[in-house]
Amino acid sequence: MKKMLLFILFVAAAFATTSCDSQSGTMVFADKQIKKGQEDKVELKASFTNKEAVYARAYLKEEIGAYQPELNISNRMYKDDFTAELYIDGEFKDSWHALKNEYTADPSWKQFQFFVVNTSDRPDFPPAVFKKLSKGKHDVEIKVIRKRINGDTELASGEFEFVVE
């Protein structure tokens, strides 16, 4: 609960300014889409029930284009990859390749939105992961990671409470 209170205070402080740079490394959540530049028009939340939609917006230090995976032609492997990882109650549950989706954000942006669960758009994480949860409160953390051959870098992360009724 202490983490949740700190998160709410952090979100309030982060949105006192509109600079994306001041928010880099963070992620915010809402039950409606969080459109770029319109975060102040959406109620940001830190707790959701299993009946609510959950959308996220991640804020990065650099433009998205700087994180595009490079193909190493000689061994046909990516030198790096850009993923979002889902943890529930501290346990890794799933990941998806954020820059390989058909709706990838503009490469010049330093932020992007994705669909976590119960959204009208196709969710980025399998709904079954959330449907299998037992009744009660669960801590959900999402990390945006740049995976590279020479080591991983966490680019943004955020947490929310998910209550299964």
C-alpha cells in the first residue's frame, strides 16, 4: 500500500509539468486511452478491478526510433529488442515485442501507449493471464526493457493494483 501511495504522489507530481523529459522512465495507467499530449484529460489511476479496462503510457528518455532493433545480417539475429514485460505479484507472466506491432508509435516520439487488459482494442498481454488470477488484490508491474546482446536496460516501469472480484 505504501508503494501505491508513493505512485499516486509521483503521478501527481509528474503531471504538474508537461515535459516528457521530466517523466522519462515512468509509466501511467488509466481506464481510457491515454492519448499523446492529452494525459491531463484522462483520470490516471493506480488501482483497477478485473471489470475495468487498463491502458498504459510509457515515457522514455530517447525517441522511440533510437530503440529500433537492428538486424545482424551475418547471424540473422537482432542485436537488441524492445519489450514490455508483465509481472504479477512479483512473478514474470508474459512479454511482447513493442516495436514489432502494427500500431507502433511515431519513431520521433519519446512515449507510447499500449493496451494492458479489457480494452476495446486488442490487448498487448494475453487476457488469460489476468483471468487466471485468484480473487483479491494483486500487484501488477510492467517494465519496458531494451534487451541487447551486451545487457538489458530498463527504460520505463510502472505499477498498479489489480483487484479480482
